[in-house]
Amino acid sequence: MALSERYAKYREYDVVPKGLGVLNAVTRENRPLRLTAEELQQTP
């Protein structure tokens, strides 16, 4: 995967997401999810 220098720290990222929490909600609903900072912090 080619990433710009801005995202260089993610080039070695090798953890596969488990599809829990916010990721699960986004993939299940298949639409963008908008959360406030407070809501995001409360998400498991």
C-alpha cells in the first residue's frame, strides 16, 4: 500500500481491525457516521 508521508507512521500497521465499535457501525449501516468527541470517547 502506498501512503503519503503524512501517513508514514501507518505503513507498518499490521493489526487487522476486528470490526467492533465504530467500525462495525459504519460497515453495518454503509453510511458515514458523525460523532462528537464526547460520543467517540464513550464508544467501546
